[in-house]
Amino acid sequence: MKNIKLLGLALLTVFAFTACDDDNPGGENDKNYEIPTTYDFENVSYSGQTQRLDMLDELTVYMKTANSGAVLDAQAMLNMYANENNAFQDASLNEADSKELENKTVEGDISMFKSFINNFAQATINANGGAGSNGTAGVVTSNDGAKQYFFDANGFEHIQLIEKGLMGSCFYFQGTSIYLGSGKMDVDNETIEMGKGTAMEHHWDEAFGYLGVPTDFPSNTDGARFWGKYTNGRDALLGTNDALMTAFINGRAAISNKDLDTRDEQIEIIRNEWEKVSAATAVHYLNEANANFADDAIRNHTLSEAWAFIHALKYNTNKKLTNAEVETILQQLGENFYEITPDNINAAKTILVSAYGFEDIQDQL
């Protein structure tokens, strides 16, 4: 009789564990809370991030007038960078007094971007609408006549150094290292502010805002911009669209349900996948530079983009490369894109491919 009772107890225990597994099958569905399929949560706000994306949009539109020979005003660009003196055509951006690009940029890079802006403006003054070449700033036309880009005397395109550079030193840095860092995550997760959620939820939403994608991404890619545009561009080879969006959704749901272990797992995924986008995009542009090596306009344009995406790799808490290693890659590109060699480009590419495991896809990126 004693053995029969023990057998019954064992069967009851097995049934209990089996029932629990059936209620919550593995994967995303093993949580005891609902996880939406889009970034659809109560009390979400990342308007400040949207405003900063809009600011960089407007700054970029202005800078691109140099490609048609326009002379640029350094102070106008500095005003847009710092959101001062009613710099924007969109009046709502001027009214966003506390929002700016400058104070969200990596502190050590602020002077670099101001120098880029001042040097860019001065180069357009010196060129005065003229053609560029090695040693002479100005507009350079592609071999097929279809593209025009303004380069400084060394072949650097400041539009790319500033726009893509701020994507790294501002958006990527804030999205991966600040808003998902301990200073923004180890905060109140109990008190709900209407429209914003808890402090922790709000910081997570702000990190998401820097990705620049719609709430139903990637089924909807309309309006994806800045990093959203580039993760979508690399998605066919990396699968980063689903990986990033799922991690942002899962992490937000976890925070709302006090599941901080899952939150931390998603932070690791976001940092790693976002970094892969930057590294892979750099390789993509190095490939483009090699493929168009004999075309000064296309080569210098794509090298300027590659430079900025490589530089961004410094600003992720989980980065695979040290800052010194990133600088080594940038040094391979040299200080004059008119005088760069294919060996220089391939040396930079080899380091990135090895560090990020892109060997099988390096020539398809």
C-alpha cells in the first residue's frame, strides 16, 4: 500500500510539471505575461528622440546644398547642432528648448563635430561653387555624370562625416550605452507617469526611439530612417530587423512585468545586433569603394561613409574592438582619399571581417 501511494504521488508530480509546460511552451511564450507583436504598449513616449532625428534630417538637407555648389554658413549649422537662435525651418524644433544634438553627443567628440562644421563651411567658401580635385576642395562629379559630391581638399565628404558621425556619436551611443546602461535602467519601475510609464519604461522607449523605425517594423519599413534604414539594408544577410525589434519588444514587456533578467538578456542582444549593423555597413561601403576605385566621386563618398560607421564602433558598452583597434582601422584609410590604395581599403576590411565573423558574407555585404 505504501508503494502504491508513493507511485501515485510521483505520477501527480509529473502531471503537474507537464501541465505547467503545456500552459507556457518554450521560446517567447514561456513568460507569464503577454508580449505584443509590435511596439504597442501603454504610456510610451520618445518624442525627444524623434525631434533629434528631425534635427539631423534638417541639418543634412542644408549640408547637401553644397553638392550643388552652395556656400554654407558655419554659424547656421552650429545653431542647428546646438538648437540655438531659431535655426530650424520646422518651428516646432526651435520650440524644443531642451532638445538638441550637441548635448547628446559623446562629450569628447563635440569639438570634433564643431571642427567638421567649421572646416566644411570654410571649404565651400574657398571652392565658391568650383570643381574639386586632389588638393582642391569642391564638387566632384561621378564618371557617369549621375552623382555630385562636395569634398574637401583631401577627398573627405563632410556631409557624411557629420550626418553618419552623429548617428554613431549621438544616436548609437545614447541608444546602446546610455539609455540601456545602468544609470538609466537602475531606476524606479513602480511609479507610473501618464503618457510616459515608469522611469525605467520611459528610458527603454527612448533607446528604441534612437533606432528610427516604426512601431510595426519590420513588417512595415516605411519611414525607417538613420539606423532603421541601415539595419534594413543589411537585413538580408544579417537578419537584424527581427532580432533588434523582437529584443526591444521583449525587453519592454519584461520591464512592465518586473522581469529584469529577461530585460538584461534583451539589452545584450540589442547591443550586439546594433553593433553588427554598424560594422557590416562599414564593410559594405569599403566594398563599394573598391568596386568604384577609379571613380573619385563614388570612391571618396563611400569611404567617407565607411569612416563614420567605423568610428561609431567605439560607442557600445559591449564593443568587440577597443578604441585603439578602431583607430587602427581608421588609420588604414589614411588622411587623403584621393591617394588611398586598394591595399589600404582591404586592410581595414580584413580587420572588421575577422572581428565580426563576416568571412562567409564579406563580399556580399
